[in-house]
Amino acid sequence: MKKIVFLTGTRADFGKLKSLIEIISSSDAFEVHIFATGMHMNPRYGRTVDEIFKCGFNKIFTYYNHYDSDAMDTTLAKTIEGFSHYIKDIRPDLIVVHGDRVEALAGAIVGSLNNFLTAHIEGGEVSGTVDELVRHSVSKLSHIHFVSNAEAKRRLIQMGEDDQLIYIIGSPDIDIMMSDKLPGLSTVKKVYDIPFDKYSLLVFHPVTTEFDKIRCQVKNLVDAVLESGLNYVIVSPNNDHGADLIFLEYKRLENNPKIRIFPSIRFERFLVLLKNATFILGNSSSGIREAPYYGIPTINIGSRQQNRSLSKEIINCGHKKIEILGAISEAQGLKLSSVSHFGEGKSAEMCFDILKDPKIWNTSRQKCFNDMRF
């Protein structure tokens, strides 16, 4: 029995890891452990670790790695310390991390420096912010790569990674999007007391490299939301540096009958709300990945998803109020066809098949740089 540890620090990465955890947990060949930390543990963001427990998974270890005032480097250091102690006790055969958060970087650092086989999901992608630096660093520290598409694989090869250890499986969240187990819209509205017949979603995160501009950016966004006069379901930002400034501006939206604000929404329920929204506004990756898959218009604000907007139907705009209002006007009534650049919803099965192959477990812990041949 192979022991696999999944490290998760946010509601977003758990949503993507969930289908993989489920299929691997169903096999007697694997023993699954979950290290839950980061935003999962913070009541301000909905204490989403409770959602992990509700899924019925066993062997869940919880760890507090930050306070609201902690900088990213401090959170990284605390996560490394906590995960290092945990991993030396568990002694896994494989560590699985996802994406571009500091928790994933901590997991890859601990794995590589302690000779534990480490797999990175969704490496090789670009975004144009500090998140991209973290993502590429995680890739260089990881031994095995499960990527979303051929373009991501090409980038990893360009970075010197072994093409024999890069597997294209698509994006695991598409598995959940295609599931026939998603709840109905009326059920989701009842759970969250959402009274609107028509609504749009708003998810806006801080860009840490633009900290001095965040207050102005979110002020313009809130001004545009109020001036538009539309109904909005808003999900709170992640815990990156600058989130406090967003929360401060969102106070202007409290008690507004056209607006409902939530610290977090369970991933499956969020997908249902997205699928039935008029559009999604902000700078979340859900506007880049999931929304085009459902044919829902995306208004992508600013630089956070720079170079990641693969769908031509995505409306990109700046942070000025007039730009946001113009994009909102354009998005209303826009009818789009469904597109997907991130697989066909079989990521979990593909990953599971790869992990069942004995050769994957013989991967060398000693990484070498693979030069491109020109």
C-alpha cells in the first residue's frame, strides 16, 4: 500500500484536488492522508476545513500556519516547519501539491529537501504576478508533473524538466463540473439565502505586487458595482497581502438588498451559481477556467490573470470605474459557446492510472536539468 499525502491550503485547491482524493481513496492500493492548512483554518474565510471533514475523508491533519497580519514569507516559513515535522512522522511515498500558493511551495521544499517523491498539479502555467514565480518554483522542486494541457507541458520542458515525467491530465476541477452529482440551483439558493432570480458573481483577490494600488482598485470596483444596479453574489478574497483593504471597501456593500457576501462557498455549489450567473466579474481563475467551460461571460480586471486568458470571449478591462461599467454593459446578454482548454473531465481517472503504474514509484529523487536541443 502506497502512502500519499495531499497538501491543501485553500478552498480553490481543494476543489481541484477533491476528485483525485476520492478516486485514490477508493483503492486498496493507496493510503490517503490530507494536510489541511492556510485559509482552511481561518474563520474569516469560512473555516473551509470543515468542508473537508464533511466529505468523509479519513486521516486529516490540521495545522494553523498564519495570522491575518502575516506576510507571505512568514506563512511560508511556518508551513515549512509544520509540514516538515508532519512528513517525517508520516513518511509518505508521495506528496501531492497543487498550483501556486505558498503552501504548495512549502510542500515542495519539504519534499525535495527530505527526498520524498513530490508531484505538482497544474504547473507550467502563467499569470503575470508573484503567483507565477511561486508556481514555477514549485515545479522546479517537484519530481512529477500533472499538467492541464500541451502548452503547460511545453513550458516545463523549456524549464528543464524531464518530458517523461510530465503527464497531461487536464484540470481536475473539470471532473467536478461534469459530474451529475451537482446540486440544483434552487437548493444552492436556499442554502445561502440568495433571493435573486438574476445575479452575477464577483470574486476579486489582491495582487501583492500592486499593494499600493489595491485600495484605489477595489474602490473603483465597488463604485462600479453600486452604479450598475445589478444583483451580485460576492465571495470574499483570498488571504494574500492586501485582503484587508478589500474587506474594508466591501463594508460599503453590507446590508445592500442587491448584494450577498460570503466568506466562502463550497466548490460544487459555487459551480452551480457560476453556471447560472449572468457573468462573473473580478480577477479569479474561475473566470478563466470554469466560466468559459459553461459559456458564461467573464469580466477579467487587471493583471492577476495576465497571459492566462486563453478564451477570446473573456472581456479584459482595467481598474477604472468607467472601464468596469463598460465591460459590465458588454457582458450582459452576451451568449457564448462552451469552450475548454483544460481537458474533458477525466483528470482523476488519468492520474489514478498513472499512479497504478509501478514505474512511477521508481522515479529518481535526484533531479537533473534537461537541456533543450536546438
